[in-house]
Amino acid sequence: MTSTIKVNTIQNTCGADIIKESGNTITIGASGDTVTLGSGASQSGFGRSGSVDWQTTKKTANFTAVSGEGYFCDTTGGAFTLTLPASPSAGDIVALKDYAINFSTANLTIGRNSSNINGVAADPVLNTDGQSVVLVYVDGTKGWIPTQDDTSSIGALFVAATGGTITTCGNFKIHTFTGPGTFTVSCAGNSLGSNKVDYLVVAGGGSGAAKGPGDSGGGGGAGGFRYAADTFSVACSPAEPLKAPTGLSVTATGFPITVGAGGAGNPAPGGPCAPDGNGANGANSIFSTITSTGGGKGGYGAPRCTASMNGAPGGSGGGGASGNAQTNPGGTGNTPPVSPPQGKNGGAYIHPASPNSQGGGGGGALVAGCGGSGPVNPGGAGAGLPNGFGCNGVPCGSFRFYAGGGAGGRRQTSNGTGGKGGGGNSNSSGTTNTGGGGGGGGADGSPAAGGSGGSGIVVIRYKFQ
């Protein structure tokens, strides 16, 4: 038997509508009422309002969450894992809160239980004190999406690596290599966290050339200077014009690191045209696809050695030697060419000589070596970065400089000045781990040796949390 009751409105004893139909809209409950399902009854088709039922018994060990519930997670007894529901449906919801403000000491891991979290197939680790998260399951592509996360990016993966000397600055790690090694990446990260690294790659500086029986040697060119920094930008940094547009993406593998040695200076030659009077170019430094070229050696200051009096090309070019009643050009910088350029040209010796017969200065990362026949020919200035590519520090405060050119030698005195960034003064070597060029040889009377180039350096920086 079928019975039908047809009404438009049902009212309570006070005359307030508790069920009312208007058009295709049915309203249940009057303003201020609470609609409750009977014990054991269930609802379907209404979905969730986005709220959860918070469980007031805290969780202290591994457990599996139930959709529609929120949990206070206490990790004071040790880290544990909250596992999300298996085979979730769209609209399922789970919430959590750091009960003891302790997640940075003992982490909580969210086990994804085969579903993605924010589109990532990985279990995020919550490590921020006081963290609270609400996760709603949407679909098989994004999976669980945080609709409330007051302290972090759920689903973010960060670069993790070992190698070199590691220091930490806030959310960043800096790996410094002053010699050969391997930068070993165990996690390549993702775009929600970090998936690129900044780099500073400086090659070894070229040696300054010796002063021969006649005139003064040219300064060594600085090692090539290349860097990228996605994680900071300091407009007043002297290196800012040389910054590459973006950092390097990495994969989970080992990256061999080569740190170039400085070109070796040689003892003062005894003959008028000793073949090794120029010394040597610096060696390359290499990280991944980035190669910085060693600095060019300076020109050898001896008469009748026309070819060897020119500065050599390199990351920055070596300076030309004085003498032979001719112009002796400096070496070409940024050789081979890269963009942004890795260095500048060496300074030329221009005849006629001044009384001091000084060689040309080696090129630096930012400034070409001085040439001509003035009273001194300093090396070109290098480039500076905030606190040596580590912490930013005071934005326009002290910078650490790299890749300065070596000074040209002077025949009668020895006080030519190396370029800022480790360039050697006359007769002096470039500074270790700066890529500075060696100073050209110069002294009154007998031959004098040129200085060795400074070794290079490789620094890698990335966000790790």
C-alpha cells in the first residue's frame, strides 16, 4: 500500500518553518536550529562542509587517519607517521596539529598511502613547530591538497647533497670546494621546494711573467669568473653584471668538481729568450656544465723574444711585456667566449716606454688590465659577492672579491698593484682560492721572477628546507 502526504511547509508548535519547499529549493531547519541525524543514521549526497571532528585524545605513535577527523599529534616521545586513508574518495578530509610545538625537534611524517600529496608521490615531513594542516582529497592527479597549511608548503621537496665544506645560513646550505671533490646529490627536489642550485666557479689565475735581461713582465690574467644566483640578488654587488640568468637544475647523481690550480711562476730566466719566461696559464675549474677557463699568462720581458712578449688569452688575458721598441698586446679575455663574459683583456705595453718600462696589468673579472706607458699598470679589478657567496649579510656591506688581475712588473721598482680580488702585486703571487693573477716580474738590474697565479674555487648554494 502506498501513502502520499503532500504539504508545502511543516512548522513546529511555535509556528516556525522547519521544512519548507520554495520552487526547487527545500529548506530544513529554522534559523538557529541544529539538524542532527539519529544515532546510527548516515547521510549521503550532502558532501562535507570542510570541517572535521577533532579527536581530543592526542596521538603519540604511528596511526592511520580516518576521513572527517582531526588529530593532535604529540612528538615529544619521538617522531612518528600519520598515514592517510587508503583508496580515498573526492571530498575526504583529514586535519592535524602539532600538539606540543615540537615538530622541529621530532618530525611528523605524513604517509601518502599510495596517493599523491599536492601532485607529488612522496611523503612530506613536517618539521616546523606549531604546524597545522588540513588536507582534502581531490583526484588522482593532485591527490590530497592542503587547503590550510599555516607554516609550510606540503608536497615540497628540497635539494639534498653532500661534498666539500658545508655551512648553513638560514634555509640555505653552501658547499665550498677549495680542491677537487664530488658534489653528490641524493634528492633533486621539486618546484614546490627547490630544484636548482646557485654556483660560483672561479678558475686558477695565470702567472705573471718574469723580467728578463731587458724589460718587465706582464701581469697574469685572472681565472674565469662565472656565477648564478636565483636565491639572492644584491643590486650593488660588484658581481651583479656577471650573473647568469638562472641557476642549474640537478639530478640525483654525483657531480665531479675540478678546482683549477694557478699557473706556476718560474725562476728568473738566465738567458735573453728563455722559453718558459712567461710561466703558465691557470687551470680550468668545472662544475656540471659550467667551465671557467684558467687565466692567461703574462708576456715575458726579454728583448728579441717578440712572440713571447704578448699576454696570453684565457678567462682573463695576461698583460703584455715591456720592451723591444714595439707595442706588445695583452691577451684576450673571455676566451673561449661565454655569456655573461667570464673576464676581461690584459693590458698592452705601448711603445715608447716610460722610465720604469712597466708591463701591462692582467685582466680581471670586471676590469681590463691597465696598459700604456704610464707610471704604473695595475691589474684589472675582480668581482665581489656578499660574504663570499654565503649568507647575504648587509646587502651593500663587505664583499669578498675574486678574479683580480696581476700587476704589471716595473723595471726600476716593484710596487705595481694587483687587482682587487687576489691579483698579485709586482713580483708577488695571486691569492689562494681567489683565481687572482700573478704579478709580473720587475726590478732594477738583474732578471726577476713573476708571481704564480692563485688557485680557483667552486661554491654551490641551494635552499634545503
